[in-house]
Amino acid sequence: MENNAYDIKELAHKLENGTITPEEMAWFEQWYQRFNDEEVLLTGSRHSGTNELKDSIFNRIASQMEAPAQPKRKVISLWRNVAAAAAIVLLVAFAAFYKNAILDIVDPVKQVDLTSKAGEHRQISLPDGTLVWLSPSTRISYPDNFRGAQRLVKLDGEAFFDVKHDANHPFIIQSGAIKTVVLGTSFNVTAYKDAKTAEVTVVSGKVGVLTSASGKNQRQIMTARQRAVFNKTDGLLVKENYPDAAKFLGQRNGNYDFEGASMQTVADELGRQYGVQINVDPRIANSLYYGHLNTTRLIGTELDLLCTVMDNTRWQKVGNQYYIREIIAKH
């Protein structure tokens, strides 16, 4: 049997039960000599010494092990009565298998909360190498270290994700009532709390979106140029084709290309990006706009450009709100 064929957990149980073979024991001891986590674990630990750390680790591991036929005191008794060398080998074996539980004792995971300001586009890198572009007025929360079986983040707002592939650790985004699950791909999530819908648009790869809203378990699987739309009013999750998905590659940096969008749609998008209220004259609300806007610039610059392209319009600020009005020609 090759060395890499041995399973540490299996050998640890064999050692505990007294069924480990001499060959396995030799490999186990060799492995133990190479295993040197103890020094690292003690660094920055709240425990005063090695023995106190070992007791804390062992009690944590023992409480999580399934032992229906064995009362916990028997495990503790074994710890206290076996020879010191054998006990340390057994402890380290379980330490390898329950490494996350050990790290939670000596170096607890900290939650990171980041928020982008109104009008601010922000790019960040997560601990696993995933890249995220936050749109304005967006909040993201994630651990400073992904240790569990999944990589979980929480999002309120809009963000573009380029997820680092890891088939063994799914990447999950919790956005209100919906969850987005991926292994490695690029997609955009729009999930503002005050919006009537939440959307997940796939640029590349495959993404799953799940929800249990209204007591109904729903799931949609999307591939490139598709999106899932969750309606918060009726709790329905639907999938639709979205050929223009690549536009999010530009929008993640604040670049918007409108190809025949209504003035109301453009104003709503600008208002959301800048965190302001933009009111459109009802007489021009359905007029179509074709052009490019960059929301990393000052809002006045973009409103000037918008009104230059759209004939007979002007904008003004009254208090904290903006107004786009039609200019009535005088005869």
C-alpha cells in the first residue's frame, strides 16, 4: 500500500481500538513526526501552555464525535490513562481530521463587513481569491478565512463575482430570501432590500439559485446568458434568457451603455448608482435614450451628457432631489 493511500482518520480509529498493523503504525509515526501544527496553533492562543491547549482541543473533539455505544467518560478515561506518547499521537491524528474545530478554538474566524458608498464602485478580493466588484450602496459580509465545507457570503445590494474554482467547497451567496450556489464562474447579483425583485445573471459557467420563500422550495439552474428573477411580492423564482449578460463586465466598473432604454429606466439606474432620487417629467419618461454613461464621474457630468443627447430637456437640483424636465418652446 502506498503512503498516500492511508487515511488518517481510519488509522486513528485503528490505534484507538488496538487493531492497527505494524506497517500502518510505522507510517503513522512517520507522519506524526512531520506533523507540526502544535507550534502554529499555540501562536496567539489564549491558552497558557501546551497541556492546557491539548485538553481544550481534545474536549472539543470528543464532544463532536459520534459515540452512541460509548459514554464520553470512557474517551476521557482513555486520554488520562494511556501512555503519554500514544495519547499525543492519537490527539494529533484527531487534530488533523478536526482541524477546523481546533482552529476555531485557537484562532476564531472573524466576520468582515464592507460597504460601498453611494456613487462608489469598489473591487475586493476574498480570502479564497474570488474577486468581487461592489456597486454603489452595497454591503457584503464574509469570514476572514473560509474553513468549512462551503464558502458563504452575504450580500445586500449589487455585485459582480468572479469566483475562484473549488469543486470541494461550493461558493454560496445569501441575499435575503435567495441563495446563489456556484463552484467557479462569473455572474452578477442584484439584490437590494428595497427593490421588488432580485436578479442573478450568469456571464460564464453555471449557477444555481434557490429559495424557500412563501413555503415553496424553488430552484433554477442557469448557464451563460441566462438569469433568474425572484419576485418578492409573489415569491416566484423564474429563469429567462438574457443575451446581453456581458454588459455586466462594463457595469462592474461603472460603465453603462443604454441601447434604447426609456428615460425613466435610465433615471432609476442613475438614482440607484448615486444614491439619490431622480424625477423624470412624465411627458418624456418613455422617450428612448441611446448612449454611454459612466457613474464613476460626478452626477452633474452625467446629467449634462444625458440632457445633451436628449433634445429639449434640462435638469436641476431642488433640495436633495434631481429633476429632468422637458423644455417647452415658446412661440
